[in-house]
Amino acid sequence: MKTILVTGGAGFIGNCFCKLLLKERPEWKVVNVDSLTYAANPSTIKEELKNPNYVFYKTDIRDREGIFNIFEKEHPNIVVNFAAESHVDRSIENPGIFLETNILGTQILMDACRKYGIERFHQVGTDEVYGDLPLDRPDLFFHEDTPIHTSSPYSTSKASADLLVLAYHRTYELPVTISRCSNNYGPYQFPEKLIPLMINNANHDKPLPVYGEGLNVRDWLYVEDHCRGILSVLEKGRVGEIYNLGGHNEKANIEIVKIILKELGKPESLITYVTDRKGHDQRYAIDPAKAMAELGWQPTIMFKDGIKLTIKWYQEHKDWLDECTSGEYLKYYKKMYGDR
Ligand code: NAD
Ligand code: TYD
């Protein structure tokens, strides 16, 4: 029996990863360490809590003693670090917490790995570390050796963490891998991100706030395909390597918003163009050739199907959305969009 410690397992992608493990690796024990920030709705993990192969610790990855105690008790073979502050707009308002969680939290986890011994530490990274590509050069893509060139405090904190992970490999021979994925979509994503925010607003006939002209391009991957990619890296990837994960699925934001409105039967008059994000990255586009060739990984869910599944899930889980959008969220929404 292997023990895999997943941080951030109550969040959007980490929870999907835990679900995948419990389903497809029933001989593994899954230990979820999550401090349950605003981004984690506790009801997300209610099914997993019933599974005897799953343990949950409400602990902050910045809490060195707390993390070391968990390692002492659980002795994980593998650690996968999803825990992060993940929203670019929040990083523009308040960068400090991004540096603390995303960089120093990663350091604490790797220090625990060094002390207790580990087969693999996997860092869940993002394509945002490569900066952006111009809209008029559709021939360009991010490769693993594309220089780091970050734009936002979020992407800078994630790039710093990646560099620290590689430093722990080189200096202390910690067996690490890194995956860098494009934008994810699917169930359980907190409605501060584009797709669930637009679904939620459309459901309430509220304006859909599109930044700038809505022409920025993101490369979308269904969340379960991302999680399968991470599992492939754990099982087939080479230590010390970086793997880009993406599905060549580029869409301008405005296209996404229109697809959502059409699917929900709501009018395009709900679209409202608002002041652009500061430093807004133009285009992200991953070249996943290395992961495909080395790991045999490839996306399985086409965007046209994945977006329908996603919208259907949010329609069937309005309670979950309501839980996320009460209290703090209302203040957040007012601050970010109030007089934008
Ligand atoms: P999320 O914001 O939905 O979830 C983050 C989770 O981490 C939450 O459950 C939160 O409670 C937890 N967390 C935050 N700070 C913590 C701390 N200090 N200690 C313990 N737990 C803490 O994020 P997500 O979208 O699921 O992203 C997960 C990871 O994947 C992040 O590292 C992110 O950078 C990366 N990533 C995300 C995307 C995307 O499109 N969402 C794409 C590529 C990479
Ligand atoms: P987001 O989901 O925040 O992901 P990221 O910035 O990490 O790619 O945003 C995706 C795109 O959607 C990005 O170009 C910003 C844009 N966007 C809007 O136009 N309006 C919004 O309300 C939000 C949250 C995002």
C-alpha cells in the first residue's frame, strides 16, 4: 500500500485528483492536507471523507510543525503539491499571501520530504510561468525550455516555487517532477474564475464582466485530463523533469462567454465589457508533445463535450455554488467588479 499526500485536495483540481486516485488506485491511501481557505468549499470533499482510504488534515502548508507532524504520522511515499493561492486578480490586490503560500509553503513541504524521505515530490505548476504569447503569432507555443517570463504576482510566485523545486533536486537530490498545465475547467471550480463566474452570473441574469475586449486567449483542458496527466508523470515521468500538459484548445474569452450564454439560453445583452486586468496576459498556448511522447498521455475530453458537462454540473449543483457565493464572496465581488 502506497501513501500519497495531496496538498490542496479540497480545491478544484486537487479534489479531482483525489477522486481519481480513490477510484483508480484503490490500493493507495490518500492523505489530503488543506487549510480550507476561501477557495475550498468543505462540502466538496464530503464523499471522500466516507472512504476508508482517505484521511483529511485541516493544516496550512506554511505551518512547519503541523506539516512535519503529518509526515511523522503518515510517512507518505509520494507528495503532490496542489495547495496554492491560485487567482491572478487576487494576486494583483494582495501579492504577499501568494509568496507565502506558493513559495514558502512549497519549501516547508520539501523540507519535510528531505527529513522523512520520499519517492517523489511533484509540484503542480502552471503555463503562466512562461508569460504570454502575442495574439498575432499563432505559430508560437510554450515548450518546457521556453524561458520563464512572468507577468502577475501569481505567476511569479509559481515560477519561484518551480525554481526552488529544481534547486532542491540539484542541491539535495530530492526526487522531484513538475507539471505545467494550461487553464482547467470542470466541476467544483470556485466562481471567481472565468467559466464558473460567467455561469453563476448568467443563472442570476447578472452582467457578465468581460475584461478589455474579450480577445485574450486561453488554452483550456478538462480538469480530469489534467489529473490523469499528473498521475502519468508520477508513474512514468523522469525525475528532475518538467512536463507541459495541455490539449491545443485555444479560445478567446468572448467565445467562451458566448458558448455559456447559448448553452444556458440567456441573451448576449448580458455581456458587459469592463476595465481590463492590469498586465493582462494575451495568449497562453501549450505544446504538450513531450508528455504525449514520453508518458503516452493525451487529453480524452473534447472542449465541446467538456463545456457541456461542466455547465450541466453547475446547473445540477446550484447549492454548491450558493455556498461559495455567500458571505465573503459578496464583498470580493463588490470590490473587484463594483465600479469597474
Ligand atoms: P484552488 O484555488 O481551487 O484550490 C487551492 C486549494 O489549496 C484550496 O483547497 C485551498 O484551501 C488550498 N490552500 C490554499 N492555501 C493553502 C495553504 N497555505 N495551506 C494548505 N492549503 C491551502 O486552485 P486550483 O485551481 O485547484 O489549483 C490547484 C493548483 O493547480 C495550484 O497550484 C495552481 O497554481 C495549479 N494550476 C491551476 C490551473 C487552473 O486552471 N486552475 C492551471 C494550472 C495549474
Ligand atoms: P481566469 O479564470 O482568472 O484565469 P487566468 O487569468 O489564470 O487565465 O481568467 C481567464 C481569462 O478570463 C483571463 O483572460 C481573464 C478573463 N476574465 C474576464 O474577462 N472576466 C472575469 O470576470 C474573469 C474572472 C476573467
